[in-house]
Amino acid sequence: MKNIIFIAVHGTGKGTQCDLLTEKYKFNHLSTGELIRKAIKKQDDFAKDLEKTINSGKLVSDEVVLDLINDYIATNQSGEGIIFDGFPRTLNQALALDKLLANKKQKIDNVFYLEIAKEEALKRTMGRLICSNCQKSYNKFYDNLKPKQAGICDVCGGKLEQRSDDTEEAFNKLFDTFLEETLPILDYYEDKNILTKIDASMNQEDIFKKVEEKLKEV
Ligand code: AMP
């Protein structure tokens, strides 16, 4: 069993790598962005605040995110490793995660940082389409990532939509926040000798090969 973290700028494609891994191997996929988007569907006052936060390109508070993670880890009984997608995003979250896992006699085994140029991440963000039903991700700017039929999910026939936080304004804000808040945690994991940097300008299959190669190392 391995616990894995994916770190990348908004729009890079970390969700796609997590999907590829969960399709091929037994993992629990924990996306904090997904948990937040589910919470937003409740449409209460708390949900409206969350929606405003993510659409303006800000991070949700550590307190809220850590509550979501606590609930998830407490109820995750299957014994398989967890892929953390989009978490931690701050040093405070990284430290809290280590404590939570230590209480369960577990640790983080691998951290993947998907490196990409800002312009490429922006292009991927602006082209991203998500299935409103099964959440599968597509991209209208790349032939190998387009759906077979425009606007329709290949897998379940659901309607494809653009995420409300996939705007240039939110992207620019998130990019700056990434540099300030998230990049410092790379040093934290590098010191622990569990960080792997991958050139994410490659296509998703080649990135996935690199991830698999690393995970197969003993
Ligand atoms: P993602 O699906 O990972 O792109 O996340 C969508 C949005 O949810 C992010 O842009 C943040 O506003 C928020 N979010 C997701 N994960 C975190 C986190 N670990 N800490 C704070 N905010 C988060």
C-alpha cells in the first residue's frame, strides 16, 4: 500500500494522472477540489461562500480543507493507499497530513510534482471540459483529448461543461498563490527524499509512464 501526493499548478492535469492510476491500480482517489465542488452543490450559505472563494482563484481555508480530509481518512476503511489530488497546498496542510497519517501508523510514500510552463497550464485550463455526470476530463484544444462527439462524454454520455473556476482571472490568481503557498512544500518533501519532479509538458500517457516507473521502484 502506498500513499501518494500529486502537486501541480491549476489545469496541469494532475486529476487525469490520478484517474489513470486509479483505473489501473487499487487506490482511493481523494481530490479536495472534488470534495469542495460536492459541498458547493448543497447550495446553503456555506456552499455559496465556498463557491465565491474558488471562483475568485483563492484557496479555501486550511480549517475547512482539513475537516474534509479528516472525515475522509476516518471513514476510508478499505486498506488501499490514498492518492491525494490537490492536497496539501500549504505547508500547514502538509504538516497536518503527516500527523493524521502517523496516527494511523501510515506515511506519505511518493510525492509527484508535475512541472509546466505558465502559458501551457493556462491553455490546458481554458480548454478543459468536465463531464457533469462522471467527472471525466477532456480538452477541446488537444486532438487526443477531445470527446468523440462534441459536448458529450465518451464514457457515460453525460454533458460536458467548463468548470466555473477555469477562467483566466482565477487561473492567474491561483498561479500566484501556487508560487507563494504551495511551492515551499516541495522543499519539505525533497528533504524527506520522497519528491519526484516530472516534466508535464509531455502528453498524459508519457507522464503516466514516468509515474509508474517511479512507483515500481522499491
Ligand atoms: P482542484 O480541483 O484541485 O483544481 O481544486 C479546485 C479549487 O478548490 C482550488 O482552486 C481551490 O480554490 C480549492 N482547493 C482544492 N484543494 C484545496 C486545498 N488543499 N487547499 C485549499 N483550497 C483547495
